[in-house]
Amino acid sequence: MRKTFLFLPLLLALCSCVLTDKQNVLDSRIEESLAQQNWDKKNVLKTQLNENEAYAFNLDYAKFLYKAERYAEAEELLNGLRKNPAIAQEAYPLLAQVYEKNNKPELAFIAWQEL
């Protein structure tokens, strides 16, 4: 009888670990699905933003690309953003960091000088 009482909590603990792992896998699949749905709708989102909102969105997206280590895409986006004087002060530091990660120290130095 005592062995049963000792075995029962152990069994419950193991079951909860298995259920937690399955829930984590399910949560990650849901997140991936939602991200894909949002990615599919990205053109719709861009057409609903005014010009200032589009610049802010693109700057945030460039920050995301930098954090995701997708430096080539971030560089391309930031090169377009730096031409707008209203957002250039925010774009140049990030562009310099992207250049540094891409082993382009000369361009990084120029980007830092533009500030």
C-alpha cells in the first residue's frame, strides 16, 4: 500500500512533464502558423499605413532583421530609410551596426560619421 502512495505522485509528476512538453510544441506550432498568416498579409498591412507609419514600421522591421541576424535584408531596408531626413538619425546607427556585422568597417565608419 505504501509503495502505491509513493508511486502515485511520481506518476503524476511524469505525466505533467509530458503534457507540458506537448503544450509547448503546440504553442510553438500556433505561433508559427500565426506568423505565417501575418507574413502572407504583409502587403495588405503596408497599403493601410500612411507614409510616416510605413517608415516607422520599416525601421522596426529592420531592427527585427538585425536581431534575427538577417543582415543583408536589414542593410537593404536601412539604405532606403537613411534617405529620409526625418528618420535618418534612427536609421544610421542601426545601419552602422549592420555594416559592422557584415565586416564592412569602412561603410560602418561612414554611417557613424553621418550622425
